[in-house]
Amino acid sequence: MSDTPKKDQVQGEGDYDAARRYNKDQKEFSESGKVEQAARDAAPKTPEEAEAMKRAEEEGKSHSKGEGKGMSDKSQTKP
């Protein structure tokens, strides 16, 4: 048997089944009431960790093609 996807299966960025599963999981998590706790758990515990997270974010941004229209460092949504 081959691990190659069949011609009618869409993979990669067009993997619709994976996108549906991801969207379902994200919706369930956002409605679970666990978002605030997860955000607190992910917050840096020390000033050093905060600095490391900031450097990692800056490194990631340096590889991006830029922010979307209407996006800024302070807000990820339009007012």
C-alpha cells in the first residue's frame, strides 16, 4: 500500500477535513470557559521569560511579509 493520497483527496493547504476539525476544536475550546485560564497559564512567569517571549515574537515578525491592513502591534482587530 502507498501513503500517497488518492487523486480525489485534498491535502496541504486545501485539506478541508483538517480545516473542519480545527475549526470545530477551536469553537469548542472558545466556548468551554477555559480560555481565560489558558491565557493565565501561558503568561510569562518571570521577567526573563517575558523578555524571551518578546524576542521570539520579534524574530517571528521579522520573517513575515507584514501586518494585514488595519492591524497593529496593539490590536489584532479593527475598532
